[in-house]
Amino acid sequence: MLLTPKQVERYRKLEKKQLEVWQVVVRQLRVWSASSAGADDGQDAVPCRPYCILVNNLYPLGQVVSKKICDPPEVYPSPQTVLDLTLQAMLDPPTNTPQHRPDKIVFPDKNFVGQLRKSYSSLGIECSYLSESDGIDAYIQELSQHLIRKDLASVAEVSERAGLISGAGVTTEALAAFYSACEQYAKLEPWDRLAERQAIQVDAVGDEELRLDARHHVGRGTVFSSVISTRTGGGPNGEGGDHIRGMALFYTRADLERRVLPPGEQLALMENPELRRCAKCDKRAAPGKELKRCTRCKCTFYCDAQCQRGHWKDHKVSCTPPGSTTSGPGEHKIVWGAKEMSILYGPQTSVPFDDLDVIRKHSLPIAKVKGEFLYPSAVVFRKGDPSVPDMSELAWLTRALNAQIELVGKQPLFMQDTMGELLGLDDSEPRKLELQCKTLGHDDHLVIRNSTVLTMHDVERLRKVIKKQQVGAQKDEGETQEANETKDESDDDGADLQDGEKGCNVM
């Protein structure tokens, strides 16, 4: 018990209001303020969402009669702190109301019920569990806005945006699977292993569609995915600036190419017909012939009219004349596809409050990388306009995450080993990875292919590197048949290559 005998004696003398019910709720406010952490030695204080304790008179008043912002604000209150606040509320009731005890005190947090039942029982007060009452959200919002007006707290630009749970059909079970995939992806730090142009094609080839709910089904299809790794500000190499990290998903390769191609560069396949592949069947043109070009977007190629007709259902959503859907000033215009999606990682202040509430309530996993928590935030862009993904779109994002996790975590050499096929040095059937996985709890079958976006400069450099490697490999094979005295010579093979060229990882 957390009460002293003197306290028991004092509070039992107060009148007991029969049928009066209080509910005590602990919630985080929808603001950011300075926490007690990180403020030592002149460092910037770590932002936090302050915890607030509310004593709500459910019956008969139907209003909050006492509140307290915790100190330190980032620490969830102890049972003793909650008990003390309710005792204070008994001694300091609303105006024109005498001091008194309630008949019952209820909590939506079962831990407080177990910790405080004996103490309240000694005062003749019943203590039990009751789910959170209506109206608390509105009160928390009002209190948060009051602190902002008083300049005691602030909000970020994204704080009041709709959270993922607001997406059509999205459930907490689906979010749990999505956040788990986001955590695995972030822990692999793919933005430090791959360039943005080292993209993959992800084909969903399962025999049956994923029935997510009565309204949302996800079937077979193809998307393109790449890491997001952009450094802004800081030094010439990006040190000291912000590192934008995440994953991008595109519904067509043309949209991928528009997004990741460096300014002023030309796609290699636009200049060299030998590198082109049919968007429908992935085949090259026969020797001496060229693939047909889409006359509208001018960057998609087909074997013939039959392949074009078969691909039109997928291609029409993004088939736009070059530069027809743009945003941004001057030379830095962004060309938007009909539909794109991305997941960005950042601190908790970069995520809507709704998402943070769901993460906390359901204990969803968040990756911690190099001492930093990376919170994921997913968004859909429809011709550049942002929105929250629905259940089907969340499934495609999870598919792309699963594919990237397989690639980076288990098949790190796949992109290097398949580069020759993209460079026209290997005429064999393009290699692929097969992946059996779970997508939002459903069995799924994915195929992963290398879809790196290349410029002619890339092609010339990589061809040179691969040919040198092939010569070195042939030389090694011959030298292994000689006596051991040639071992020192074979160890030096490839020494004439520059750093970064031996692995073909030159994006």
C-alpha cells in the first residue's frame, strides 16, 4: 500500500459521494517540448511529447477536474504520482463543490489498477478497469493548443497529418507486419550499400491474389524499387548535412528512370539500341533489328504490337509525354509519374502524432541504427499529390521491403553478378531471385531482377571493368596449373583497377 496511516485517517474523514466515478487517464500531448535528456553540458535538449495525467469526473460532472504534466515530461508517471494527484483532487474540487471522496476510481491502464487497488480500498474507494471514455482526445487537443499559444511547446509540420491507420482498410495487424518489415530494412542500412540507381524489379507471381479484406485484394503485378539516399547541405561530400534515407516504389520503369537519372545525363538505352529490352517480355531485339518505341512517352520499348497491347494496361497509367507532369522551379523540376510511393526514415518528430500513438499503443518495432531511432513514414504520390496508402498500397510497399531485405541481407552480390546482362555482355536469360515470403500475414511469391538505371558513361566504365575482370579470371585459371612459385604473381591480379571498380559497384 502506498498510503501512510495518517493519510488513510485524513481522507476517510472526507464525505463519500455515492455513485461518483472518476477515471484517471495518462496520455501524451500532441506537442513537442524539451525533455530532461541531453540538456547537460550545453547540448540541445532532446524533444519529447510530454505525458499528462487527467482526472476525469465521469459521473455526475462529465468533465476533467484535475490535470498534471509530468516532470520529467518524457517519463511515464508512477503509481505514486497518480495516487497523489487523485488525493489532491479530493482536497481541491471544482468551485462550489465541498471536499469529498468519489465512490469509484477507474483506469484504462490495468497496471495502475493492480498497483493502486489496495490503497484506494483503504479509503473505501472501489478501483477497477474501464476503457478510455469519449472526449479525452478533444481535451488533449485543446490542452496541446493552449501550450502552443503560450509558446510552451511546438508542433512539426507533419505532426497533425493523418496517420497510416487512417488509410482505407488498414488494420493494426497489417501495421504490425509493415513496421516489422520497415525495421528489418532499416537495420540493414541499404542506403550505405546501394546507390539510388541500383534499382530492382519486383514481380508478384503467386497463383492466388492476396485477400486482405472484403474490399482490398492484391494480385499479380510488377513494381520497381530503389533505395533513397540523398545528402543535403554540409561539406562537399555531404558530411555534416542531413541524410534522407528510405525506399522508393514505382509502378513503371519509366517513372523510376525519371526520378533517379542524374540531371543532364541520358539513359544508355536511349542511345544504344543493343541495351533495350521489351517492357512486356524482357527480350532484346534480334541481331540487326531494333525494338519498337512507344510514340507517346518515347522511353518504353516493345518487340511488336502484340507485346505493346499486352502491356498497355500497366503502361497507360504512366504513359505521359516527357516533362508533362512537373513541379519545382527552373532546372530542378520533378517529373511525377501517375503514382509513386515512398518510405522515409527520420526522428520521431518527422512522423504524425497518430502514427506515434499507434506505435506506442501496440508496441510496434522501431529500428535503432548507430544509436538513432529511425521512424518510418509512408506516403503515396498521385501525380505529385501526397496521400496516405490504403491496405492494397501498404501490401505493395511491404512486398518491396521484403524484396530489398532478401537482396541486401541474403544476396548482396546479386546486383554485381547480373550487371553483365544489363551491359549487353551476356545474352543468356536474365537471372532472377525467387522469394517465398509473408506479405501482411499472407503467403506470397516474389521474383527479383536487376533493374539498375545506366547512363552511357556507366556502360562504358562498367564494360571496361568487367572485361578486365574476365581477363584476370582467365589469367588466374591458367596460373593455378603452374607451380607454387607463381602464387605471388597471381595474388597481384587486378591491381591496375581503381578502387571501387573491382566490385562493379560504381553508381
